[in-house]
Amino acid sequence: MNAARVRASAPGKIILFGEHAVVYGQPALAVPVTQVQATATIEPSAEGWMIDARDLGRLYRLEEAPTNNPLAAVIRLTLTHLNISLTRHVSRVTIFSTIPIASGLGSGAAVSAAIVRALSEYLGYPLTDAEVSALVFETEKLLHGTPSGIDNTVIAYQRPVYFIKGQPPIPLQVAQPFRLLIGDTGMSSPTKITVGDVRAAHEKEPERYQQLFNTIGAIANKARTIIESGDPLELGPLMNQNHDLLREMGVSSPELEALVSSARAAGALGAKLSGGGRGGNMIALVTSDAEARVRRALEEAGARRVIETTVEETTKDERRKTKEVS
Ligand code: PMV
């Protein structure tokens, strides 16, 4: 029996290290960003299956959605996974999201994860994080072509992760908390395009790009060691190196460069673009002393929005759960 109304949320995310190289088998690190959320509500509907995308001001029938519509796709995939026919449990699916679209914060994966969670609970078969992740990955494939799987993983598990494509995610054990500012260029930049451009460039210059990917992978591994057992302030230089390599790869933009250099000049310990690039967001590592100065500098350099997030220390309880799972 299904409840009258079920609501579930999923956070945004940022990639700390390793974007793009992760598509080619290198490790990457990502953390959830709970300051932005996607929420899905499921309730009975007398008018057939309806999708109500509130922020986009769109209300439509599931049956009328084009085949590449990600919201319709994730609903269908979830019902198929649960072996439930569309003619049963006719529902209205309402989505709210505070995550900017196409900006590297995982908006698409978060909306899908919120729908999978809410729908499966509503139907009485709540799914595990691994199942949610796998279903969201299927939707990501429809949208992005060849996603590495990092977005669905960090968003479904809602924990910092060390991720290698095709392998089970490894929870990242955070030894000491650290603070990041996330600066939004305000320019939307679909990941599919930057990933496609990197693929074309890799085909043209395989050795140079392979070298860039390998160096980024080594940086991600060093960053993991620092996060798990060192001083997180040492992540700054690694962020700068990772950013320089992404710029060489051709995925930065004048707007990202302006935010990254102004954050560094105002006292950030390191700064880099995060996600697909060419637009979207950048991240800056800050101490509490420098935070207000860096925020102001980002705003003056054109950031549309600045979000502060703290990557929290892994609790004893979370460590214990990780051991039980592994
Ligand atoms: O979704 P975004 O923009 O955060 O980028 C995802 C990261 C990439 O490595 C560029 C692509 C991928 O599938 O891993």
C-alpha cells in the first residue's frame, strides 16, 4: 500500500579533484553539497501520471514527454526496476530544486536521485544507495552519453567518495574538516559538450592528453592521502595544479579564470574549476580568516552566487559503518 504523499531530497555535489580524467579511468574525489538540494514529492493523481517541474514552470503528462526527457526516463526506469506497471499507482511527481542547472553541481543527478528515492518509498519498496546510484547512472547515460558515474555515486551515497569508473565507490575518510567557497560563473555549460570536446582532443593528441590524465590522477591520489591523514590546508597547491592541467585541456573559460585568480589573490589557499568546466562553478579552499575577503573578491570578479560549504570530518559512526560494509 502506498502512502498519501512521500517526499525525498538529494544534495548537490562538487568534484574536488579529477574531473574529466575520471572518464579515462583515473581516480576522482567528490563531496556532497547539502546547501543546495533537489526535492521530489509523489502523491496520487486523478489525471494520469503528471510531472510538475516547479522551478521550470512546466507541468506535463508522463506519456507526452519526449523519450530523452530525463524526469520521465527516471520514473519509467524506477517502475521497471520495481516491476510495477505504469497503470498502477498513478501519481503526480513534483520537483523542486535549488541546484543551478548545467553548472557542475550535479543538478540532473540530484533531481533523478530524489525521484528514485521518493517513488520507491511511495511504492513501498525503498531502494538502497547502490540501487539509487545505478538507476540514476542509467538516466545520466541518456543525458551525457559517457558519464563516469561519479555524480550519481556521490549524490546517492551522500558522502565524500574516492571514485574510479567501473569500481565500487570507496568512502573518503575525512580526518579534519575544511572549508570551501563555491563561486558560480552564472554561465551554464552542458557537461556533454566539454566531455565530447575532451574526447575529440584526446583522439587528436592521445599521448599529450593521456599524460594530462595521468598527472591529474596522481594529484587525486595525493589529495586523498592528505584528506585522510594530513593537513587539509595542503590541498591548496594541488587544487592549483589540477586547475592548470584542466586549463591546458581546454575546459576553462575567461569567466572561470577571473574567479580562480581573484580567489587566489584574495588569500584562498588554492582554487580550481569544478565539474565539466567552460562555465559553471569553481571552488576555493579558504581559512576562516580569509573567507570573507575571498567571498568579496569572487563577487567583485563576477560570481553570480557564492556558496560556503564545509567538508566535515568523518564521524566514528560513519567509520564503523564503512568497515561493516567493506
Ligand atoms: O556534471 P559535472 O559538470 O560536474 O561534470 C562531471 C565530471 C566529468 O568528469 C567532466 C564528467 C564525468 O562523467 O565524470
